[in-house]
Amino acid sequence: MKKFKRDKELVLRMYFTWFLLGILYFFFAMLLNTFGVQFGFIAVIVLVLGSIQYFMSDKMVLYSSGAKLINRPDDEELFQIVDELSHSAGIDPPKIAIMDSNVLNAFATGRNTKNSLIAVTTGLRKSLNRSELRAVVAHEIAHIVNGDVKVLAIANFFVMLSSFLMQMFFWNMLFGGMGRNRDNGGGAGAIFILYIATMIVYFIGQLLVLALTRYREFGADYTGSNISGEPIELASALRKISISSISIPSQDLRQFKTANAFMIIPALSGDDISRLMSTHPPVEDRIRRLVAMVKQSGN
């Protein structure tokens, strides 16, 4: 088993993002308490939604993407690649799923190395050569090794929670207060303030998570290239995936919208890629870093 380099900067960024989210939601909780929001109800929601997000995230992504688990006889070569790279990374081989789609893409999910899976599309499987496929699989295994799948799932949970509260406050403004006397005028004003505050928290939380999702791709490119030893092949695969996404019909891309953050390249149309709030860094930047890795290694 060979040793490979983990991206230490990625680990620092992941936990720093958690730290910032913790501070953000701590002050948010204090604000809710100040306005008399009952924490018992919120605690139940957090416990239920958090448990679902943590233990069911892999199944939720599978369901939303339409990926199906396969057995070894279905694709012996892919299983061999996953086994080899998993051994190099020092983890148990993840489960493997296939998405029946012409879109060239792949993702990894799972709460830990014992409960993980990798999914690839049929389009990716047909379009990449073995070396490129191996590099992409190494990239996905790197997500599992780096632990960023779990970090992203938990970070997304906080954003999902603020989205839930934002909707709750909105409907309370329309149809009733939150246990306060609306006749004194305080209830409606308090709910409006909470609604605006929740919108701000949601926006800031979303920015933090997006920053994390962009950098986790750099981290997986780095770690994955060390696992496979093929940064140039990953760069080649990224070019193919990026170019192919331009000509894919939008109805085919919708299949992956809910799993965008987990994909190796986002399932977005050309117009969407230019948006500032992207889940992924520009492909050109990722390729540039991979080429720089080769130069630094002297290959």
C-alpha cells in the first residue's frame, strides 16, 4: 500500500467552515431565543432532519440522481479499478452505482469510509479510456478519504434548517403569530424581524457552503492524483466531461440538479456555469493545478 498526500489545506478549510457556521448559527439561536421561539420544537426538527441527513444522505442522492447499485458481474473492469484504488487509499472498496445517462459525470457519497459509494454515468463509462476512468474514480475515492462528503452533508443540513425556518416564519406572518399576542403589534413585527434575520443567515450559510464545495474539488483533485499517480489523465477526463456538458440537452441535466454539489463537474448549462454562486471551481483552474502537480513532481 503506497502512501499518498492528503490536502491539509482542505482539512483546515472544512473545519474552519464548520467553525464559522457554528458561530453563525449560535448567534442565530440566541436571536430566536430573544424573540421567544420555543426551542423544544426546533430541537425536535433538528434531531429528525439531522438524523435523516446523516444516515440517509447516500440513499437520498441515489434516489434523486436515479443511480442504481450494481454487482461485480455487471462491470468487472470498474470493480477492479475501484478495488485497486481503494487499496492504495487504505479504505474498504465503496459500493458502485451506475446512472443511465448520456451526461458524463460521477459522484461519491456516504457518511464514512465504511458506508460509501461511487456512482458513474453510462456516458462517462463509454467516453473515457481506462486511464481517464481510473483517474476519475481516484478523484471520487479522494472525496471519501478526505471526509469532505460528511462535512458537506452536515454543512448543507444547517442551510436546509435555515431554509425550513425561513418558510415557517413566512407562513406565520401570513396566518398567525408564534405564541405571542398579535393584538399588541409585537407578534407581527417580531416574526418579520426573524424572517429577515433568517434570510440573512441562509444567505451567509449558503455562501460558506458554496466556498467549501468549490475547494473540496481542488482537494479531491490533489488527493486523487496522488492515489492514482495520473494527474494528466484526470485533466484529460475533466476536459472531456466539460466539453460534453455544453451539448447535453437541459432536460438530461435536470436529473442531476439535486446532486450537483457531489458531482465531479456540476450538471449545469453553459449559462449557469458563469454564475458567481457556483458549486465548483472553473475547470480551467483545476486543470492548471493538475499540470502544475506534474511539473513539481518532475514527470
